[in-house]
Amino acid sequence: MKKKLIALMLCLAMVMMPLLASCGGGGSDDGGSSEEAKMKVGLITLHDENSTYDLNFINAFQESCDKMGVEAVIKKNIPEGQECYDAAGELVDEGCTLIFADSFGHEAYMIQAAKEFPDVQFCHATGTKAHTEGLDNYHNAFAAIYEGRYLAGVAAGMKLNEIKEAGNLKGATPKMGYVGAFTYAEVVSGYTSFYLGAKSVCPDVTMDVTFTGSWYDETAEKEGANKLIQGGADLISQHADSMGAPTACEEAGIPDVSYNGSTKSAAPNTYIISSRINWSPYYEYCIDAVQNGKAIDTDWTGTIETGSVELTELNEDVAAEGTQAKLDEVKAGLADGSIHVFDTANFTVDGAALDSYKADVDDMGDYEPETEVISDGYFHESEYRSAPYFDLQIDGINLLDTAF
Amino acid sequence: MDKTKKEPLIHITKRKMISKKREWAIRLGSILIALVVCAIITTLTTHLNPISVYASMIDGSFGSERKIWALLKELSILLMVSVALAPAFKMKFWNLGGGGQVMAGVLATTSCMILLENKMPSGAIILVSLIAALAAGALWAFIPAFCKAKWNTNETLFTLMMNYVATQLVAYFIIKWESPRGSGKIGIINPNTEAGWLPVVAGKQYLLPVLVAIVITIFMYIYLKYSKQGYELSVVGESQNTARYVGINVGKVIIRTLILCGLICGLTGWLLVAGTDHTMTTTIEAGRGFLGVMVAWLAHFNPIGMVLSGLLMVFMSRGGGEISTAFGLNKSFGDILTGIILFFVIGSEFFINYQIHFRKSHGKEAADV
């Protein structure tokens, strides 16, 4: 019994320890006292290098920190829960003055941390709430990846034309398949821009879309791609992050337009091109802003010009002839504003062209669309906030399932 | 010819008695050996100084006030699940459904918070969600317990499958209540009104779960050690026939014990949603239902001992995270070290329960190991 009592006392002591520590050490700051120390920048990631999504952030972050001469501190495998707030707090304790997070579900906890530490800048990729939250030190960022998707779509359309001319279409008209994750605006915007890119060079193309209900599920993505191939798709693309769709295409000999980076090594005979977001320009922009006391944009949208939207290597062995020249031409058109991805002249909804549409840009949990996003003849994607909000179901795209 | 009995080289016998001192010496010795093995592997594979790796693990758990609080919160939640599982395991009812019982509590709490927002004051939502979470956790434990008591179904498989049912139900309601639409996440529940959120005690966000865990742990210690019900369930665990013979209603004890287990798991789910995370995900339970089994076993179902075994687990997990940050190592490296230490700690139980004798040579007594 005596031993048990001692054990009990020990537990209590353990619980009291931080309380006492907090009473005694009130407000003393022991870490980061030397002023000439390097600036510290933190990154919170959902998974680690084994996820292509997180790897894309981690690589860019390391690169940018090295280039800017600041110290990088990375907290990996942080779930989308209270742990994210704890991790942000720990980064602040360690002396970070600028903190990034990479996953959509981290947002609420980053906001919580931003409210508690007003002197630290918090930047959250893919989030939607910065413009309504009204905090000076909380920011969202995304990239106009729909432009990258559009370009990738152009490459896909060229390939379909080539297949069509060779008389090798599976059906009467060209058909693409797309493996999506969720019916989320980011995914809808992605597949629609991809489709419109293909349609701009191959007008009679249609597309089937299936959803896996996960951002990373290799088996489901592979099955999804196989289902689309069996359904008569002449070409596949995907949003989800695993190698599922590219390997399914390689096995079936169906050309694939990839995402998040080249998959040529795994699919040398079917990989055409891939689009990805390069986060380095954003990291460098934010580090520079903090170093020089400049304000960071509440919503920052990277573009092709900032170097945030990239196309990875074009596989000349698979792509149709003249693809590179066409891509350069369209890229220039996007840059000078002569081409708009969501030009209302190029798509219809239920058979009619749109001249007005309200989107749910202010994400207040009310599902209330409140912002007019069509003007000057095109849908203004990623302008009223950085995260995509294009969620229209346009004609020519057929959703096979919408359970997710 | 010498006609001696042929004796094997190694010969294992069960120990009858072992002094507490010796028992702890074996345990501590095994941890020391584990640390040496970890050090060798660290040096060989990463060329880092193992001492600085260990220092960084300690820093990751105890390095700042915030880290200590995070450690205590993790420990509290894990401890509650472990404490909840202890009576079932002591009764030899293999309840692998702690995770599912927590998820049932999570789902019940979330439902109350979402459906009752703006319908009643926050205090009332807290109360209703608490009752709902307790009921849901208890129900999730009651179903396999009832089937076990009534039809002698296999509780291991049953409770295990109930985990998947609970997780899939949570997944279904996440899609139903998702925000923003299509994202597959429900985000923070009631972010503006904070309806149903537990109050922050004494300005310390994690104090409440810590206090609840202390109360539950002490309660379970007393329940198992001094109550009639605690005695009954240990008799059922020793032998169901003996229990029946002395007039214990075995089915009743099984159901009663599992309901208690489910109540505590439901309470844990309630603390997770209303107290700390304020959201619901399919991974919010984070494998604690299984980890809790290990914590409970290591401590021989003594709730006070579970504080130590739970602390070891949480320390290893937080320390593992810290070394991946400090040295740029993959999280898997922390898992490898955790695995090695657990291997030795669990292995030490063998040497506590059994004695190894080597074949006597030259008439000398072999030393016990």
C-alpha cells in the first residue's frame, strides 16, 4: 500500500510540475535570446516524405530556406487535430517567426495559434478562411494550378487527335477518364480545366470522372483508372496522389497525363506530361516579407509567371508531334490574358452559356454562395480567394459517381 | 558406464516467487540493454551520436512547458483507454474494441454538438453530449458482451469488428456534415458559437482531461482492488467454473464490466471532441484502443502501474517525433527505436516469470539467469 501511495504521489507531482513551472517562471524567455541568430522558419506537414503531396512541400521548403539563409524546422506527421496547434506552439517556443502548414485540415488550428501569437506570421496552403478571419498574421496561399491543368489538357487533346487520326479510338468520339479524390471545388476546378484544355484542341472530346473518397489510396485509384479504361477511355488523368492511375495506364497501354510530378520512370510508355505546384516562390516571398518587415498578402495565388505553376518534362516518345510548340503558344496566351481557362464562350451548363454565377467564396460553413465570379466573359478562379471555388458541372463531363 | 539421466543444455522452469526488487532489477536491466542496442543501431545506420538522439527525445517530451502539457494530455487520453480496458482483460475478456467504443463516444458527442447548436445553451449541450457519449460507448461495449454472455460468441473478433463499424459510421457522418462541401472533412464544430465546447479550466487548455484521467485512474484502482465487483471479475477471469460454483452470475459480471469499460471509452471520446480537438475525423482515436491493451498488459492491469507504462509509450512517440524534426530522420526511425525498447520490455516479463537453468557441468551449480 505504501508503494502505491508513493506511485500516486509521483503521478500527482508530474501533473503539478508544469503548473508550478508556469507560476514560477512567469514570462521569462529562455530560448532565442541571441539577436544575431538566424531567422527560424517552421513547416508543419500532414505526413512525411513518403507522401508525394508532402514531399512536394518539404523539398521546396528546404530549398527555399537554404537559398534565403534561414533555418528550417520541419514537424512531420502532424494530424489535422489539436496536435497541429501544439506543433505550431512548439515552433513558436523554438523561436520561429514564420510558420507554414500544408494540409487543408490544419487551418482551424493554425488560426487558433495565430490568434494566440500575434507577433508570428502563419501561412496556410490550400486554406479558405484568411480573407474572412481578418487577422494580420494569418494568410492563405494556393496556385493557379487550373492553368497548369489546362496546359496538360492541351497536351492530352493533341494526343487524342493523334489517336483519332490513326483510327485507334475506342469509340466514335474521343473520351477521357479522370480519377478524382473528392467532389471538392479544388478537384472540380482541376478536372474541368483539364477537360477545357483538351477540348480547346479536340472539340468533340468527352470525359468520365470517378471519385475515390481519399487523397491517397493506391488501390482505389488503380481500380478507378481500370474502370475508366474499361468504360472506353482513350486517355486517363488523375488528381489523387498515388501511383495507382499511372501504373494502371502503363499496364493497359493507355496514355496518362499525371499530376504532382513526373511519373515517367514508372510509366515510360504511357506518361505524357504532368502539372505541379512549386511552393518555393511562395516560401521565398514570405521569408523576404518577414525579414524586411513587409506585409504578406492575405491570399496569395501563384501563377505560371511567379514560377508556382509548372509543367514537368514532356515525354516526347508518347506525346503527339508539335505538343511542345502548342504548349508554348497557349502558355503565352494565358500569360498575356488572350486566353482565359474558364472562358464562358467555351463551356455550357445544362446546354446554356453562363453570364452570371455566385460561388461560396466566403467559407462560413453556411454553403451560401455570395460572390459573383463571372465577369468580362470568364469565370474568375482563384481571384477572390486563393483556394479554388469553381464547382460547376459543365456539359461534356460525366460524373460516374458522386458518393464522396 | 555412467548411467546419468540425459539433461538438456537449457532448461526452463516457472518461477514460484520473485522478490519485487529482483523483478524491477530485471525490468530496468532490460531497458538498459534495449538502450544499448538502440544506440548501436543508431550509430550504425545514421552515424549520429546516440546520446544526443536520446537527449533530443527527452527534449521532445519534457523540453518546454508546452511539451509537458502536450505529453500529459496524450498520456491522459491513452491512460483512460488503458484503464477502461483493464477490468475486461483482467476478466480474460479480450476487448480489442476500445477504439470503436471511443469512436462511438466521438460520434455521439459530435452529433449533439452539431444538431443542438442554437437549440439550447452551451452548458446544456455539454451535459447532453456527455450523456450521449457515455451511452454510445456503453452500447458499443454492451453488444459484444451481451452476445458473449448469451451465446458465447468470440469477443475478440466481435469487438474488433465493432471498431470498423464505428469508424465507418464516423466516415459516413463526416461526408454528411462535411464543410466545405466535397472536402471530406467536417472542420471545427461550431467555430463561432463554441457551443458544446468544454470550458478551459484555470487557463490551462489540457488541465481538464488530465484531471478527469486522474480521477478515473484512482477510481479504477479502488474498484479493482477493494470493491466486491472488482473481486468478482477477477474470479471470473481466473476460472468461470469457480465463479459459477461460488454463486457469481458470470454473464451478469461480463456485461456489467464491459458497460463500465464502454462508459470510460465514451467519456474519452467526449473529451477528445468537446475538450481538445473540436472536430471529428476517422483517425481521431489514433490507435489508442490497441496501444491501450499494451499499456494495460505491461502494467499487469494495475491502473497506477499504467501511468508508468503509458508514460513510456507517449514518451517514445513524442520523442520519436522530435528526432525526426531535429535530425531530419524519418518518423519510422523513432518507430524502430520504440519497437526495440518494447521488445525488450515485453521480453523481460519472460525472465520475471521463468527461470533458465543451464546443464550442470563438473558438479557445479549453474547460475540462474
